[in-house]
Amino acid sequence: MNVLELLRLALSRLRTQRVRAALTMLGVIIGVASVVALVGVGQGTTSNITNQLASLGTNLLTINPTTQNSDGSTTLKVSDAVAIAELPSVAAVAPELSTSQTVKAGTKSTDTTIVGTTATYPSVRAYSVWQGTALTQVSVDQSLRVAVLGKTTADNLGLGASDVGKQVSIGGIDFTVIGLLQPKGGSGFQDPDDQVLVPIGTVQKYFVGGDSIRSVGVSVASGADMTLTKAQISELLRQRHDLAATDDDDFGIFDQTQLLAAASSIAGTLTLLLGGIASISLVVGGIGIMNIMLVSVRERTREIGIRKAIGARSGDILAQFLVEALTLSLLGGVMGVALGLGISALIARLAGWAFAFTPSTLLAAVLSSLLVGVVFGVWPARQAARLDPIAALRYE
């Protein structure tokens, strides 16, 4: 008996018992849909994290202090950023000092991050201005009370393009809005559009005090020079901070490659964990197939006896029941993939990230459903193939 004939018999059998077949496939559908949806969510999360890190800037290095004085100050200064900018492989440097303040515009207010920085911040962090202008060197040198708003902050305050030049209150102090940033896209605690840029001296004067800074963003001219530049910055800062050869660094230098590798590793582990949890429901669906196939063998004992009596071999009976199990699992797997993709796309839409999925995952999901059919269909098929034809014919 060829494969096409076995498939025709399997489909004919499923049509005669539609309700039972549908309920049997339901377990596989739910299992495959769970795996596809959760893996899709994991891949979407990975893509979202990768895109956000990539949007931080081109060939970006971030320098953070690793020690802190009792008064909260650090050894990292604006002068360190100025010295780093003189390195030949560095394209731009932006010292950063952040604080959280309440920003008010008319009757509306919002709590957001105030970033004290310089005119080079947009080029280092890959921001562009939508309306108005960015911070200028003059405004930074004179520590003017001017502000450039991120898209989320501007929306929260009800400000638009026509509001450039108007006054907002930051921590109770009036600032002039000179520009609005082009949105990068993001949400939650790390929304890159929820911030206000002001001259770094202004933040030190009105909100933080002292002359230390919290971080320095460095844009390297060429990606091939990242390792060399990190070594040069490390040597320069150790000299400037008077660190002895045996002293530990009082700063850390992080690049995008490290961040992307760490994020990808975490997201990959999360995806694997979610897929493993969802696979449990797929196993449950396979048990359902095995249970129904065993019932089917018992119900069709006389049919099996008749087929053997007229010449069917044990291999033919084994193939017939195994193909039925595979057909159930394959149909359930295809429906589960479609349902899982729909759920994954819906979650991505609600979460605000791009829908991400790879063809290899779809293929793996379908193959997994087939594997379930084989694993949980072999035993019932062997039970049917081993039936003695005389005993089967006598079965009532």
C-alpha cells in the first residue's frame, strides 16, 4: 500500500469522526501555538533590545565611574571628557550628568530625566533635531537656561512644533525651549524619547552641584579602532586620576558589542526557557493523540482482523495507524503555527515592537508536531499490527 493510499484512508477516517479528530488535534494546536507565540515574543524582545542599543549611537563607548565619594561625587570630570576628545581615533565626546525633575508647561507637568550635556550629544547618541535647534556651544559655555525636549516629554506636556521658543519650568526654574528631538521610539523606564537636554553647567549650577559627571559618551571614528581607543582612554584616565600601577580603575568602559552580546545571551536564554515551558503543552497534546489512537485500535479490532485475513501484512496495519497519527499531528501543527503567529503579532503590536520571526522556527514547529505524531503514534500502531487475526475476528 503506497503513501497516497494510506493518506487517503487516514483523511477518510478523520472525516467520519470529525468531533473526535478536532478534539484530539486541539491539544497539538494549543501546544504548537504556545511554542510559536512564546518563541516569537522572545525573538521580538531580542530584536527590540538590539534596535534600541543600536540607536544609542555609532561605534559608541560609554565611560562610567566605578567608585563614588561620600558626598556622592565621582572622579570623572568634564575635563576628562575634553582630554578624551583630543585622541586621534575619537570622533566626538559628550559628558553627561543626569537628574530627575518635574517639568511643567502651563497646566501640564511630567517627571522626566534632565540630561546635562554639551552640543556634541546628538552626534554621539545618534539623535537628530525635529524642530528648532540643538544645544549650541555658546549656550553650553554660558550655561544658559535653554532646553531641548524629547518627543515623549513634549507629548506629555502637550507641546508641539509651534511651542519652540516658549517657557517651561524645570524644578521650579524657567527654561526656554529651543528645540524638539526626532523620536527614536521606545517605551517604559528606558524610553529614549523621555528626556530633556540642557547645558551641563546649568544642571551643575541649579540641580546637582559639584563638578563631577556621571558618564561620558564617546563616538569612535572607526569601528575597527574600538579596542585601541578603549586602551588609549583607559591609559589616559589612569594618568589623569593619578592611579598607581597596582590600583584598580575607578572607571569602566563599555561598548555596544558587550551590551549586544549580553542582551542577546539573556534574550536567547529567555526564548529557550519560554519555548521549553510551552513544549510541555505539546507533549500533553501528544499524549492525547496516543490515547485516542489506542481507543481507535480497540474499536477497530474486527476491521484489523478482516484486513489481515484478506492479506494485509502487519507492516501495512502499522503504517495505516501511524499515518493517521501523523495526519492528526500535522494538521494540528499547521493550525497551531497559524494561531501562534497571530498571537505573536498581536502581542508585538500591543507591546509596540516589530513582529519578528524566522522561517527556521516555523519549520521547527511543524517538525516538532510531526515528531509528536511519530513518538506517540508508534505504540498504538504496533498494538494494532500485533493483533492476531483469528482473535481479532472473534472480537465483539
